[in-house]
Amino acid sequence: IQNCTSNKFYVGSSFDVYGRIKSHLNLLQRNAHTNIHMQRSYNKHGPDSFAWGICEEVFDLDQFHA
């Protein structure tokens, strides 16, 4: 998740990436995100300032933990 205004990033991981993105958006929209820095940034800059994407897909968990 990138704030395109401040150019700050949040990098996470999930087995269900799209579900996790939906969860982030839902929490941010409800002003209830547990990451206070991300919440404040969302409140200040608005939803259009954020870009959402996948940096890397890992299909072999041994590769991920290496």
C-alpha cells in the first residue's frame, strides 16, 4: 500500500491478498485501522492518494522462508 502523496509504503503479507486488501480498506473507511500512522495518513490525504498492489507472489513456501 503506497501513499502517493507522502511516498510512504506499507508492506504486508497474506495467503488471501484480496481479502486482506478489502479488510484494510474497510478499517480505513471506518476510521478503525490498527495502524495509526496509516489511518492518520488516510484521513489527511484521502483514499485517492493510495495505490494498492502486489509486490511479489510466492507459490513455494520454502522459497518464502529462505
